[in-house]
Amino acid sequence: MRRELVDEIILHLTPRSRFQLFPPARERAAWESLGQEDRDEMRRSADRAAHQAIEPLGAMEYMAYARRGDDVYETNYYKRRNRLCGLILGECALHDGRYMDDIVSLIWAILEESSWVLPQNNRARYAMKPVALPLAVSPDVDRASAQTAADLSWAAQLLKRELEDYTPEIASRIRYEVNRRLFIPLLSKERLELGGAGAAEMAGVISGGLAAALTLEGDEERRLQLVLKCIQLTGRLLDGESADGRIREGVAAWERVAGEIMDVYSMLFAATDRKVMVYDEPEMMDMGNFLLFSHMFRDEFFCPGDRRAQLKFDGGRVYRYALKTCDGLLADLGAYLCHRGEEKPRRDESLMNRIHAAFYKAELEKKFPRQPLPLQDFLPRSGWMMARSQQDSEGGFLLYCKGGVNESGAGFHRDAGDFVLYHNALPVIIDIGQFEGSEFHNLPTVNGVNQSAGWGFGAFDVTARLDRDRAVVSMDLARAYDRESGASTLQRTLMLERNGNYVRLVEAFDLNRPENRVDFHFIFPDKPRLSGQSALIHGVSMSWEAGLSPQIDEIRLTEPYLIQQWGESVFRLTLSVQDNISHDQFTFIFSENE
């Protein structure tokens, strides 16, 4: 965030007594504006949550994860919080006190938990296997603990008068527990010690920490320190992401990164009495565009290296993001995703997001669900391109290609230059996501050598040309391979030709070893039918020139997500250069099979 914006936030930050993102339960006009049907649904949800035994969260449940990977603690953990959120919304909807006993009982049970950090994020586990309980005084913070603090803080603000009338001690206990479990760790260390890792974890901590600070901290000087710490962490998080809006953890993490940053900026806007506008920052625009870029059609998203391409997004959250950034296409996508199916809160859905959803529901129901399908786009810093045959249509070809570098570490794939291809919304060439090696992607093996991992290995000199008739992307993949491959040049060019309705792949290479072999790999969702110098699948013919020898191998899948999407097997077509060559060019054509 720019320094001048931070200065404006410091100047205009309102005191806690004036900060109000949501109307408290006693402001009946605001809650009754939701309509009787919506309030009846809140009542039914609260009725289901009321008068139940509180789920156990004891030592045995906590240790079950370290002992055998059992998530019983996490399941019960979120059951408590889901019930509390439903009861609070029910009380806000009806405001007759019928749920207060259950609300206070659940709040107290959560306050009494030994730790709000989930077992898998308890760092003591790594030093004390196989049995690990949280430390009595721990510097650990994770997304779940910060969101718990935020939910309790919103509860204290929404039901301030009701809780005071019921028992004044509950509010002071909330402040005490949030302070020791979240505020002290936030302020005491330059670099926050997160139990979990990654941008999604950090974004949740920032959002939850800011919500708790703005609503709960009564010392205005300390409150400002907490706000500035959250702003500092936001800047650090965004510095670690792609400069053109791409989420490093993939589009599947979009809600947990971009969505949480939107919540942070929404709270800052409200906390400055709507005087400091932060939604038009470039990173907000770019992250919104990244979701549009990644959306292929329906519930399918381009997720290279991920274990699934079918994703369920909170369309309401996407819609609200679009309204903040004034992005009409993204608003259309949010409304479309809302109408794709019934919106069900995730088990870790925050109270803040549930309240937003309640107040935007009527507006979204009136919005026509148009699916926006942009014609083409290019992310220059990431080296990613997408193009389709027809704008706003699932017909014809849809092509994605990714450049970038092969980051090292678990979960990162050696797939610089990989591409996927769909035709009439059916998969032709796919990214399966289960295997990290480039030989399990749509990439060549050069002299028996596959791509390497590390910041020095990747696609370089990535360029794209996008116009009305065609979309072209080109990159040099030679530096994605170790020197022993002998590749001095490995130029990959992909072109979607709209007039001829085909996709062309050109592989040009220079190899410096005395004897050379190149194997081109292509991953198909089903076994293609070979016919001469072509392979047929889903109404598409893939053809190649003479001098290449085909072989089809079955790849068995083990991940449940992948089996659900692709079945138990996918197939790899390997086309091998038969002659010993040092430089050459091979062309592959994907066209409609008449």
C-alpha cells in the first residue's frame, strides 16, 4: 500500500466508538429491511443450532491429529463456530432473546478452549511427535485463531447491549482472550509466527486481526498500532504475490487471498469514515482480473499444478469484490456463480462474510446470471495466456498456456510452458496435477532430461500477440532444463487461429550433443484413437508430421479429486523423434474432426 494512503488512514481513522461495519441487533430497521423470508431462514438456521450439546474439544481430540492424522478436532471446532454464527444471525433477525442462552454458552466454551490454533498448525507438534498439545503460552497464530477472534469481536459489537444485559462479564472476557491470543502476538514480533503457511493463511490472519482490532481494542493508541501492523502485513503479503494479480497458490486460493484483502480494504474504508478509498489500488484490479482470466466456463477454472479444476466459489463474495473495484465483467461472473447452485457457507465461513451475504442476497437475486467469457488475455509478468475461438461462447477452442519459473518445494510443478486445450467445453489436452515432473505434462523430454526446479529454471522471453483473428504466445524453454539436456534453444509457439478454427503448436530446437533424442508428451483425458499421423478425441484431430513415432501409456490416478474429475486413468501420447538430430522444427495441429 502506498505511503500516502497509509498517512491518510492514520489521519482519518475514527475511534472504536464510531466504527460500525454492520448495524447492531438493536437497530431493527436495518435488519428488518432484509425481508421476512430471509429472516425466517435465519430463524430456521438458528433453531437448528439451538439446544444442542456443545461439541467436545479435549486433549484426545487435539492429539488425534498428531497421532493418526484424524481431523475430529477441526470438525468439532468449526461445528461450534458455525452454530454460534447461526445463532447470532438468528438473534439479529428476531431480537427476542430466545437464542441468548445458547450464544453465551458457545461463546464461553470457545473462550475456555486451551488453544484456538488448529492441531495441524501447532508448531509444538513438530518437536514432540507423536503426541503434541498446544503450549499454555504460545506465540502461534493461524487463520482459524484470528477468525475466531474476529467472530467473537463482531458478536461483542452486534450484541453489545444484549450481552451486557445478560452478563457484563462476557464482554471483558472476550477482550482478555483476544488480547492474549491475537493482539500480543501481532504486536510483539516483527515477523509474525504463523502456525500455517502461505498467503491464504496470512490473509486470514490479517483480516481477522484487523476486524478484532477495530471493533474491540479500547486503547486508541494501541488500536492504531494494530491497524498499522495489519497494513504492514498486507503489504508484505502482496509483495510476495505476482505483480499482475496472479495468486501464487493458484486460483483455488483466490477467495482466501484476494477476498480477504478486499475485506481488509472494506474495513479500512469504513474505519476512516469512508474518506480513504483503497479499492482502486492496482493489486485489487489485477487480482480481480486474474479470476476472470482463470475462469474457463461454468465451474471450470485454469488451475495448473492443482489437483482439481472444478471449483466452487462464493459468488456473492466475487460480486462484492467487483462492486468495490467497479469491474462489470467480474460482477457478472459473481452473479453467474451465485446462480450456478445454492450458496452454502463453508464450514470455516466467517461471521463477517455471512452478514455481508445476508445484506447482498436480494440484490444478487435480481441480477441476470450472464456468464462472461473474455476472448483473450495475457499476463505479461507471469507469462500466462488464454484465448478462445469466440467471445462469450463455450463453442470452439479454448487455449491456456503458462510460462513462468519452476519454483522449488513441495507442491510446485516443473511445468513451465505447459498448456491445456478444450473444444466445445470438452477437454482435449489436460493438466492432471497429480505428478510434479514435466514428463507428466504437455512438455518435451530432451535427451532423457526433464525440466528442473528452482528460480533459474523456467520459460524466458515470453511474448504474446493478441488480435481479432489470432492469438499467439511464444517462449524459450531451454533454460527450464538442466545443461545435460544439451538444449541451447527450445522455442515453443502456440497459436489459436480463429479464421481457420485450429490450434498450431510449433517446437523449434537446437541441441548441442553429438547424439540427440526428443520425446514430445501430450496428456489426454481419455485414450485417443490413433489413425496414421493423427490422434482423434472428442471431435478433435491432433496431427503431426512424418518422422515421429507414437506411443500411448496409461497413467493411473490415485487422488480422489482427480478420479472424480477424470476417472481412474488418463493417457499420455509420446511422440519421439526417430532420427538423430541437432536442430529442427516440428508442428502439431489441433483441428475439428469432420
